[in-house]
Amino acid sequence: MKKTFIIFLFISYSLCQEPAPIKSGIAPFKNEYSGKFDVINYDLEIGLSEKSEQIAGIANITIILNKNIKQIPLDFTGLSIQSVLINNSIAKYSYEKGKIFIDSKNFKANQMLTVRIEYNGKPDDGLIIGKNVHGNPSVFADNWPNRARFWFPSKDHPSDKATVSFTIHAPSKWKVIANGALIEKPKVSAENAIGLKESRLTWRWKSSVPIPTYNMVIGAAEMDITTLGVANFAYSPSSLRSDGSIEVSNWTFPEDTEKSQLSFERSVEMVNFFTTKIGPYPYEKLANVQSSTRFGGMENASAIFYSQEAIAKGRNIESTVSHEIAHQWFGDSVTEKEWHHLWLSEGFATYFGALFFEQSDGRDNFIERMEKSKNRIFQSKVTDRPIVDYEVRDLFKLLNSNNYPKGAWVLHMLRGLLGDEIFFRGISKYYNRYNNRTALTKDFMKIMEEVSGKNLQYFFDQWIFSPGYPIIEFEQTWIPKINGNGKMIITINQTQKKKWPTFIFESELCWDDNKCIPVKIDQKTQWFEITSSVKPDSIYIDPKNWILVDIQN
Ligand SMILES: [Zn+2]
């Protein structure tokens, strides 16, 4: 009797054992995601429960092989695998150190195949299961940067975007949100639906537009759904409405619905504004979701997740909302092909997030935001590193002042250099060329060179691929004249550290009340001469706040 008992324990332990998870946020090694195969679609079925933190999952992943490869490596960690099939036949695989290697020797380049993986367990990360801020059960995905692999097998890298559909069996009093469109009304789950048997509804969502894995999310909890309105000027090619308009809704815990209104009320206006400035809204709908993301906001395509605490405390997070909505175009639709080009996502969202306030709350409000950004850059610990910094191996460390405020300032300076008409034409062209795809900094530079006819290599070299910013000191010598005007000789010194470049920028040199001459700064030390009837009281540059420059006197 005792012996049997011990054997039984051993068997049940080995069946339930989940492998130890790998660490999240580690930058991939060179060529880890080399394009030997592409994922076309993820079809994910997940069983959730109110009584257990265990999930049951089935992933049907459509893959195209670009080369003959012996194995298909997929990212997956911390959960147990029950079976792996390719095109409905049992496949050999190994599963270790955060990868499933699936035998693909029998398949040839250009072949499309479907990998089906059945799995279960308690996710260690990525899908956050537990009590929400009010003590009620909730499930929210939080994938950035590479934590999708903690709850579904994936090629978990932004270079490979894919469409995704979700079939979620969730406790019947929960609402379930995900990317894309709700493709049918939630219905009572089938008897044999995966996961624990309890009173459940099955929700089906589908994103027909390819999105990066760090954007693929579900959220499930007791929530209020409030329709905020319709963005009439979204012109979304993915909209299910014939006029391309999209519905904007809020998904909040019932306790916080009222408090959240302040933060979300201008969301429709924001969608319309960004569409006008950039191009058509890329997705089927937009949902603002209160969630258990670790970030203030996470821009998941068409289902933005916000910090539950911020909303529960009744804080106005409108600046975050504007930033995350701007991400739908930049980050989600035009995605950085490599993590180290994150400024294409965060710098753009920071700048466009602020641009909304420029047009709706005025130039002063916008300049105040840009000044705050400037101070964050000056005080940051990463000023000795370039924005695109391949040395960073912990991807969470990319969430720094270089990728956010400095990236935003790069765009602001480019706008100042090219003028509004050319700058926004370039932005639209870049979006129209790369939407639903991926891009690198050089792709953006090329478009801006095309529209402006200017060589911008020096601009991107100094601001994106070099550290620092100009620090300027003036010296002045006044030469009075007996009759007529006197002369002021102004020396401009760039006094920044030696390891930062000598910056090149165009600006205005001004004295007293807005008397200015255009100047091009391109040397460590330069002299300029101005004439004036009286000795100027004040000397300054950049009167209209276009340059990221630290002026010392
Ligand atoms: Zn962001």
C-alpha cells in the first residue's frame, strides 16, 4: 500500500512538472532570428479558470520555411508540453533552455506547414494571473519585450510579425479582450473545451493585421465596457465598418469606470488627430484596458493595457493615453526590426504623443512638455551612450532617456530643420511604406532624405549613433563706435566632453528682444559678428526651442 502510494506520487509529479523558466529580457544572440522561417499566423486557444492559475493551451502556428532547415526553433518556457504535431502528424522535438526544437527534416523550403502544440501549466511571466487591485481574479498578458514565450510558443522577436486569433474559454462572469475584432458573440463553452470544467464562455478575437508577438495579448476579468465613440477619420483599412471608422471603448474594473473617464475622454480625438498627421489607423478597433501590466501603459495593438493602480487611484493619465495611441502607428504598425532601434517606437510615440497636445492645448503646453523631456535627457545616466546602443544586453535597460525623450527630440529637431510641410510629408511616406511591416533607422533616414532632398547622414550619425548633445558657452566682446553702430564679436564654444561629437546644427543667434541672424554651428569654436547701436544686454541662440542644446550662460 505504501509503495503504491509512492509510485503514484512519482508519476503524478512527473506529469505535472513544469520546466524552470529562462530569464526574460535577454537580447537575442546574433542571427538568433535569421529569417530561415516565418510565422504567418498564430491560432491560440487558451482555457482559463477562476479557481486555478493553471492554463491549458493549444497553439496552431502556420509557418513558411524560407530554407531547408533541420529544426524549427520556437521560443517557449516554463510550461509543460503534451504534444507537438506538424500537419497533424506527431513530430519529434526537444524542449530545453527556453526553446522547442521541432524536427523539420521532412519539409522543404517554401513549404507552408502548421505546427500544433498542446501545453499547460502556470505561466511564470507574460500572462499575469492573480488578484487585481480590488482583490478580484484577473488575467492579463504583459509581453514586452520577449515574454510572450511564457504563455504561448512563438518566434518571439519583433522582426517576425504575424496575424493572430484567440479562442479563450473564460469564467462566464468575465469579459475577455484581445487584439483585433471580436469575430462572434461570446457563447457558452463546449463541454470538452480545454481547461477546468466550470461555467465558462468562449470568446473569439482575431487580428487580420500582422502584429509583433510583444503586442499579442488577452485580458480577462470582471470589467465594464464603455463605448466612448467612433473615430470617424480613422480611415482604417481593417475596420469592419464600410467608412473605415473605428469604435473606441474603455474596459475598466467596475470600481474604477467613473474615475477612468478623465484619462480616456479625448481618445477618439487622438485617433482622428494621428490619422490626419500620419495616415490611416491600422487596426479593427481601439480598446483602452485597465490591466495588470507592469508598465504605466503598454501599447498592445488595438487593445492598449494601462496600469490598474494609476486608474484606481484616479490619476489623470492622459499623456500616457496619447503616447500609447500614437504607438498604434509607430511601434505596433511600423515595428522596429531590431530591439536596439527601439527609438523608432518609443521616440516616435513620445513625440507624437506630445504633438496631440500641441494642436489641442496649444504651443506653450507642447513646449513645456519638450522642455521637461530636455531636462530628463540632461539628467539621464545614459548620456555617454548613443540612442542605438548595441552594447545593451538587458532589453529592459532600453527603456531609457535615449529611446524616449531624446528620440522625441531627434524628431523635433528634424522637424525644425526640414519645416512642417516636408517633415510631416516624410512621416506619412515612412508610415505608408512600412505600415504592418518592420523598419530600421536607415529606412526612416532614407525616406526623410527622399522627401527633403537633403543628405541627413551627419544628422543621424550625431544624434542617433553618437552620444551626448551640444553644450554651448558664449564669449562676447563689444567694440563701440563713435558714430553709428558698434560691433559685438560673439564666440560660440561647444564645451561638451571629448567623447561626444562636435555637433552640426542650424539655428538663430539673437540679442535683446528677438533681433536674430541665422547661424550654422559646425565647429568647436566659431565667431560671429553683429552690429548694434547700443551694447546688447543678452545673447542667446535657439529662440524657438528647436535644438537639444544645453546653454551654459
Ligand atoms: Zn511607449
